[in-house]
Amino acid sequence: MDQNAAIIEKAIAGSLNIIEQDREKEIISRRFGLSGPKETLEQIGDMLTITRERVRQLEKAILIRLRIGSEEGTIEGLAAAEKIIVRNLTEMGRVARVSNLADKIYGRKTTATEQAALAFIGSISASLALVEENDRYYPSVGIAEYGDERTIKERADEIVSVIKKAKKPVTVDELDNQLDYEHPSHIEAIASISKDLATLNGLWGLTKWPTVNPKNIRDKIYVVLENKKEPMHFADIAEAISESDFKRKNVTVQAIHNELIKDPRFVLIGRGIYALDSWGYKKGTVSDIIVDILKKANDPLTREQIVKEVLHARKVKETTILLNLQNKKLFKKVDKNSYTLA
């Protein structure tokens, strides 16, 4: 067994050993998921044939005794486990999601039971602050010296507020300019515990913003094009997604092409080449583009002028533009080299 894992396990065993009654050990073990899936008060009450409220009362009393034991240093192995957790939290910005903290301490992807062990230690340790999971926060652990659960949540909410006011994703350095933290890494650590926030490619934004939290293929295409800031072929978009930091990036070229066709945000401007409509591109054929150019000009334009304007809007060959100009139903030749609308 890995040394850190052995130390954590010893701390869990030491904590359970100071609980005298087997029923109370069962309650704590099941509530935190120390030996299996976490269970609700109702589930434990049904198993022990006691009420939900009684389970809650017993859990509260047991945790108080364990916290006293932690402060007095009477729990075998706990101090060593606290040292490992605090050291890793210091490297991670003083607070971290339980899952990320566990993965770092164990040096691999951890199980729910291993993560539960760290959450349990965080709940009884005087050196640590446990942030319990709810709709707005991930289960997290912080160094108590720098703030309790309430303080950590307030700081996370402050970051959410700053980003909401910005109305667009921002970098950690931009957040650092508006917040009072010792180091930008502390801001990133606090932000990571909020379910209201997401990050991608160095930018932090609201979870509902697809630019930092793309939920489907279309959103991922948008992010790739937005980051590239220039038109791309659909095959190159597929390759960019497969090489990205997206959570799910196994996509086919055909799936990418299908989504590009369906979404009005994406404009076909050449053979398989797409751009964002927000860049000023409009849907339509080459003939449609020429019509639009001549309408705006309000005067005849030379062949060269038309070609130049079309190439700003479409990645096509010059000969394609000239062929479209031969459509006499749409365009009329004014002189040897100029055209207007028919």
C-alpha cells in the first residue's frame, strides 16, 4: 500500500477506535461512506430501526467527541494525516475539491471511498475546514487557518460576482486585479469549489457559458473557432476538438460537419470551411454576396473591386466569382469592366 494511503487509513481506524459503541461506528461509517456508498439518515435509521432524527442526533454527538479528540491529540494517526493533507493543500492554493485533493495525495484516480476518508478527516480535524456539498459548492477541504466553511463560501461567491459583472470569461490575472489575495493560485483554488463557475483554456466564467463549459458538439465547435479566431475546415475542427482539454472529445468528422450545417452561428464560406457569424460573415451563395455588395455600393463596381469584396466574405477561387458575375438575371455589365444589379 502507498505510504500516504496507509497514513490516511491509520487515521480513519484511529478515529473509529475512540467511538465505543458499534452502532455509533456504523452510523459514522455509513454516513461518510468509509466502507461503502454514503447513506442517508433515513437509510441508516431503517437499518438500525431508529428514527431519522435520532440518527442525526447521534451523528452530531459523535462528531463533537471526535473533534474534541482531534484538538486534544488523542486520535491515533490523525496528526500525520493532517500533515499530509495540509502540505498538499498548501501546494494547491489552500483549498481544493475533495476529489482533486485525493487524487493528488494518492497520486492516481481515487475511489469514492478514498475521497470519503479525506472528507471525514476534514470534518473532525481542527486544522482543516470542510465545505459540504450542495447545489452551489463541490465537497471541498481547506486549511482552517485561512478560513472556515462560511468564509470559503463567501470568497467563492465574491469571485462569482466579479465574473458576473464582467459579463464574459476572464483570466485569473484579471480576477487578481480586482480581488485581494496573496497569490492568483489562491483565487483559482477558491473558484474551483464553486459549481457556478467553470474554466477552460485559462479562462474562468459562469457554468452556463458554453465558452468555458461546452456541453455539446456545437458548443465545442464554437469554442474552437473562437479560440482560433479565423475560419477552419470541418476536418481541422474535428482534430482540434480531439486534441483539446474538453471532458468529452471523441467526435467524428461527420458529426462535426452535421452540426456545422445545423447551427446558424456557423457560416460556410468555402469548400468545407466555416466561420462564425459574429465575425460579420453571412449565409448565402457567392451570387448572394455579390448582390449584397452591389446593393451597398449603390453604384457600379469594377470586376476587381467585386472580387476583392467577395474574398473578404468567402474563401473561394477568383474564377468562381467571375463565373457568378455572368448570371444575367442578377448582374448587368455596365461597360467593359464594371457591373451593377440587373
